[in-house]
Amino acid sequence: MKEDKKYIKLCFKLAAISRGYVSPNPLVGAVIVKKNRIIGIGYFRRYGDKHAEIRAIEDAGDDVKDSTLYVNLEPHSYYSNNPPCTDAIIKSGIKRVVISNIDPNPKVNGNGIKILRENNIEVEVGVLEKEGEKLNEFYFHYIRTGKPFVILKFAQTLDGFIADLNYNSKWISSESSRKFVQKLRSYVDAIAVGSKTILKDNPYLTVRNFYKPKQPLKVIFDEELETIKYMDKLNVFKEGKIIIFTKSNENYHFQNVEIIKISSIEEALIELGKRKIISLLVEGGSKLLSGFFENQLFNKIYAFISPKVFGKGLNPFENTKGSFEEKIDLYKIKRIENDILAIYYKKC
């Protein structure tokens, strides 16, 4: 069991290389071991590419027979962009497969394991299962709910404000924290802000300093379509695809801009899910953060806390009622320059 955990951890590391590249598919890494020696490794590199198990088998060459395959997610057993991995595993002569997580996709969901066992391959399931689910938290949530995994992100001063009263405080967090946010952006499918943030800060909502095959979808929550009036002056409209969620009945048609009328934030998440958006980073402002938080429509929070003090200002959850402790659990605290990053998960 100790050796199994060691190699599954290596699968996690391999899989994580492709964060931001494989959506809406999961992150998968594979390792093949024979006589206590690694003979092949592979990982799923990007959407539509060869699967991790196939790359590991190819990497191992002709020495695969009677070996053990380690993979963090159940091998798929149906035709998609790739033929079934189960076929290749059976044909290779691998005698044992160790898996962290069953794939919740209804097309798989135990079928891969069943097929391997029917072909006299020993299968172990559930090694470091919780860690494996956290690795693929975007994918697991999307498959189970049809909606994106939602991350709320904000930076605040030591006394709890995300902006001063005049909105003059553009940067609260350190340069290193802002680089961390760029990395976080590179992992997700979409970035969301409210119309006031667009009009006050004029952001691009792009990934900078990190390579990503395609930029995240830009999502604007704009009840009255205020941003449309200033399209020619706003950076967000200069490049990339945009979805604007609104309550307005106005009807506009612009290239690369889709306007969708909604009555609730949850309705917006359903629409994003239909478009295979499996992860959403919500960057504010206060009204939008409060809306997601108050309605329990989030999964994770990244709170950057700066040593700066404003005295007066805007709270990140200005309109939220009730106890925060009842809604979130602290997961991790990390120091970035002089900032503190606190990461929370929504309570189950």
C-alpha cells in the first residue's frame, strides 16, 4: 500500500502539469511499474490529445507485460476523441491497475473497472481518493451538477476593505500576489466581474505572464447593460469572447459578445455549464461577491489580506447576512510577500 501511494502521488504531479489545458476533461497522470522500477509515464496534455494511459504504455515500449499501471482516474471505456483506454490496457498485458478515483462521468462510472476485472486484471480503487478528488475538483463538481466550480477571489486591507470610499485604491495586494492571481486565472475556463468593476477599473480580464492555449471566457454581470454604452473605451471588449448576463430586455448584437437575460446567478451558472465552462473565477466587486456568497453559489474562496489600512471603505461582502463561520471552512493559509492568502471551502 505504501508503494501504491507513492506512485499515485506521482500520477497527481504528472496530471497537474496540464492545469488549464484539458478542460472540460479531467487532469490525468499515469505511471507503469515493473519489478519495482518505473518503465513508463504519461499525462493527458490537452483537450483532444492522447490519454495518459496510452502515453505511459507507449513510453514503456515492449516491456509492459505483467506490469502495474497507476492512474489517478478510472480508465475510460468508450469511444470519444480517443478509443477506449481499457482496450489498450488489456492488449498490453498489464496485470494490475491501481486507481485513485472512479470517474463520475455516467459514460464511465465503474464501467472501466468492470471491463478490466472481466479480463482478469487485478484492480485496486480508492488509493488517496480524497487527494485525487481535490486535484480534479473542477471536473468532479461539473460532472455531478452540470455547473462550473466557482472560486471567489478578492484582496482586502488588514481592516477588511477591498476599496477606499473613492475607488482610488487600484492595487491592494502585493506584486507577487497579483502574479499568483494570473496563475489562478490560467487554470480556469472563465473570469467574472460586475459592471461596476468594469466601469471603475477598466480591466482586460486576460491571463498575463502565463501561457494558456486560449484566454478564459470573460463574464460580466450587468443588470442594465451599462457597459455596452462605453464599449469603445473599455479594455475588456478589445479581444476575446464575452458573455454578459443581464436583467435588461434590450437586444443588441455584437461580434464575440453574447448577451443572455437571466433572473438569478444560479441561472447564469446553468448557462455557463451548458457551454462546458467547468470553472469560474469571480473577481468582484462587492455586490457580485455578496450575491454568490449569500446564495451559497460558490465552492472555494481565495482571500488576499494586505497589511494596508484604509480606516473606511468597501467591504467584500457588503450585503451579506448571517455568520461566515456557518458557511466556510479554512483550508490553508499561505504567506506571499507581506500578504496573507487564506483559502476556504464552502461547508458541505
